[in-house]
Amino acid sequence: MTLGLINANPVVHAKKERIPRTDDPHPVHPLDIYDIVRDIRDPEHPYSLEQLSVLSEESITVDEKLRRILITFTPTIQHCSMATVIGLCLREKLKNFFPPHFKVDIKVAPGSHADEESVNKQLNDKERVAAAMENPNLRQLVDECLYSSEL
């Protein structure tokens, strides 16, 4: 948790009810992905990404022909310094859930961040992600967001 809040008063939404799907023939479904990542805690607030509307069911797309998963998230403010941390949390949470032939892209929603191009480049560069996750302080922050029991 950061000492000075960047967005001191975020809008908090109610969590949606989980709806189990058993009759879906698709091996990778956007709602399954959403269920995996919706409870990740925001790095700055004790709320989930779902509660802050950083993620939604509609922000995840799957193209099985291209074997591509795209997750688009919307930071709560345009100059959010935690956008890369949120992206790292998403990537870390998803890294063991999909067949290896699927490519996972994580991006900030168009127009939702002042440094959109740079954040997207960082989040989809394997070497940068690996280097970031080797930083013990950053690794601890990501782990706190992923494994927090406060939600």
C-alpha cells in the first residue's frame, strides 16, 4: 500500500454474483478469465479491481482462431502510477491458467491513461515483466494484491 493516495476517493461498486457455466463448449471463455482476475486487490485501496470497475466482464476478449486473449483495464484516474502494477498482477495471476499456445495481451483501455503507450509496452514485453518481478519490493506488492484476504 502506498503512503500517499493517488486517488483518495475512488468510486466503489458492488460485486456481481458469480454464475457458474457448465455447458460452454469453448475451452477458454472470457467469463472464466474474469472469474480468475476479478478479486485481485487494487494496489492502492482495499477493494478489488471489480469493485473499482478497473475490470469488467466486457473488458476481456478471446479469439480462439488467433489463440489470443486480450484483457483491457481502466485505471481509476488518467495519471495512475499503479497501472503497471495492476497489469503485472493480472499477468502474474493468469500465467498458469491457459494452454501455452495462447498469447495473453494486457492493455490499458484506449484514452484511459496519460502514458498509455508506455504502460502497454511494459506490460507486454516479457523481459520487462520478468525484470519487474525480480524486484523484491514490487514482487511483494504484487503478491499482496493477489493473495490479500482483506476482500
